[in-house]
Amino acid sequence: MTYLQTKLRPVTFFGAAMKYSNQIKPISYLKAHAAELIREINKSGEPLIVTQNGEAKVVVQDITKYDQEQETLALLKILALGMRQVEEGNVVPYEEVFDQLEKELLEDIR
């Protein structure tokens, strides 16, 4: 087992383990096979972990997957913010919200 493999934790996604051992390449391999690796990353959607001197340094990832992950992170941040507001008591009963919306809509109609 390499140094890098001992540093990586198994990642699970919906209960299925994602194994990165096949997606770990040294930077010299990336330099020599860049076009091939980009095609494979785009095709598989799996990230590539690039090592330098035996340590993970960067992750190369398909742009579509990256965008999806960024959207997911943004939604998770919104959810966490909402949960924190609920815990702090910063909430308004839905009846009040709908009453206020109805009032504003009626004012806009007039």
C-alpha cells in the first residue's frame, strides 16, 4: 500500500463505496498522457487524483461534475442556513407568510 492510499479514506455515495485507487496518477503520467486522461475523465465522470512526490496535490475533474457538485454544495449551505435559523427561532408561521403575500398581491392589483 502506498503512502497516498493510507491517507485516503473510503468515500461512500448513497451507501456505495467509491474507490479512488484506480484514479491516482503521478504528475509525470499526467504530463505524458494529458489528452487521453481528459477523454477518460470526461467519459467516466470520475475524478483523477494527481500526486507529486508520492503525495496527493490536485484533483482533475470533469467540468459537468464540478458544476453539479458546486450546485449541491450551494443547496447544502442554504439548507444549513435554514436549519440554523429554525434552531435560533428565526421563523415565521406559514399562515403569517401567506396572509402577508395575499395582502401584498391585493395591493398590487389595486
